[in-house]
Amino acid sequence: MGQSGQRPTLSVVIPAYNEQEALPGFWARLKKVLDDSCPEAEVIFVNDGSSDGTIDVLGALQSEDARIVVVDLSRNFGHQAALTAGIDAARGEAVLTMDADLEHPPEAIPDFVAAWRKGAEIVFGVRRSNSRVGLFKRVTSRLFYWLFDRMSNLELQSDSPDFRLMDRKAASALRSMRERARFLRGMARWVGFRQAKVEFEPGARSAGETGYSFLKMVRFAANGLLSFSKVPIRLTTFLGVIVSISAFLYAGYALYQGIVADAVVPGWTSTIVVLSLLAGFNLLALGMIGEYVGMVYDEVKRRPIYVPRAILRSKREAREPSEGSETDSG
């Protein structure tokens, strides 16, 4: 990874999008935890195309602490891409990802490190409670995990956000996965390795508002399901078979009534209803196929997952993207 000197034990990766108000308080707590438990760690902040003063705040923090690395992306690529950029830049023996809004408490980091030192190669953070999360989000989140567990060959831990630690081997395996529809929660499960969990009490968001709108959450959930399951498109095939059999049986009934019973088959209303249902099903099936085709289309273009403007290491020293950064689409 182009490092100089000794490899840090731990790399902490934090994506930041318009977090200028939250960063000072977050860093104060994170710095205290690292000073007490892992002073040789490096801290990688990824500025995900922020439109506020986030990059200036990060520059000021870096000038005070040489452990800070700033990955400045050329625009906003999204949370999962920003996490990927930080993981790519990490040099530590273990990589821990977390958010900067203090919903992932820095004080839980020693528990992650302890589980790793006991032999776990991936340590997942699991919320003890989600009382701070709204009812709608709690219900939809549980529905998503329920669907994901039944539609894929992976079992996700419910209430497990992107607060996790990965051993260097696991992080390297994750780096090799360059698909554009990023769902790191599923990808981290897919790579295998020895896994453990650490429960934590989520904190209150320190400042600002969440960057995940309802539409972004829907897109995120769709990426997760479509990336790890073929059930949606197989379901359309199954429904197509059922509809075809039903239509064949109804055609036989209509022929019998017209030829054998010499009766007119009533039901103009039912015919219109059936046609409407079939048209709706056809559009649904085409939309489902289109989602998969669209994902394939994004993959074959082989565009980078992210584009870094600069990677700033200690002494405010900038370097051009090289190995470990997104110079090609891998």
C-alpha cells in the first residue's frame, strides 16, 4: 500500500459528508479512546464530496495529529463508495469502519479490538436497542432483513450497521470485490472468515441530519437484495407460469362452454380485470428484468467506484492516487 515505516495495528475508516459540525466532537472522543487503547492507530477520514466546510475541518484536525489521513473524493459518490475508498487506503493489520455522527460510539472500539485479538477475523457491531430509530425505519429495517435472509444464501445480523472490524485478510478479500452496487454488509458476510459480534448502545446523532433519504434507503435495500439474490427474477418466472396455466385452463373452460354447452361465456368485466392484471404483471416483470440488466450495464462500463482528488497523509503531504486507490476499475 505504499506505506512508510511500521504498519499501524488499526485503521479506523470514517466517511464524512457535510459533517463539519459533528467532526470536532467526534474526533475529541475518538482521540481519547485511541490514546488510551491503541495510540499507534491511523484514522482515515473520507470527505465524500461535502459542500460545507468538512474538508477544512479535516485539514485542521490533521495538522494537529499526524495519525489522521484524509481521502478527498472528487464528488459525492455515496456512503458505501466512501467506505470502500477508506478501506482501500487503509494500511492497518485490522480495519474498523464507523460513522462520524456518534451513533457509532468510539468507546466501543476496544471491544472490537479485543474480539479480534481473540481470533475473530470479522467483528460486527450490533445495536443493543434501536429506540432512537423511528418506528417506520425500525419496521422497514426488520422487513428488509427478513426478506434478505429468505431470498439470499446469507444471513445478515439484524440491527448491524456499517460499524465493523475486519482483519487484514478479510479486508483484502473485500477489496478484491469491485462491483458497483455496493452492499458492504452483505459483502462482509459473503467473504466468510471467523466472525463475531460486539453489542453496543447507539448514541444520539451529534449534529446535522442523516444523509439517507427515504429514496436512498430504498435504493440501498434494492442494491442489497438484487446483488445477493436471484429470487426476485425467479419469482416473476414462477408467477408467469402460474398465470399461463390459469389462462390455459380458462381457455379450456371457454371452449367447453361455447362448443359443448352451446352457451355464451359471460364476463366482459372479468376479462378486462384479467387483462389489466396481466398488463401490470408484464410491466412488473419487465421492470425486474430491467433492474438486473441495469446492474449488468453499470458493471460492464467498468467505471471506478470512486475518484479521489487527493490522499493527504501526515505533514499535510498530498500524493497522487496510486496503488490501493481507485485509478482503474479493477
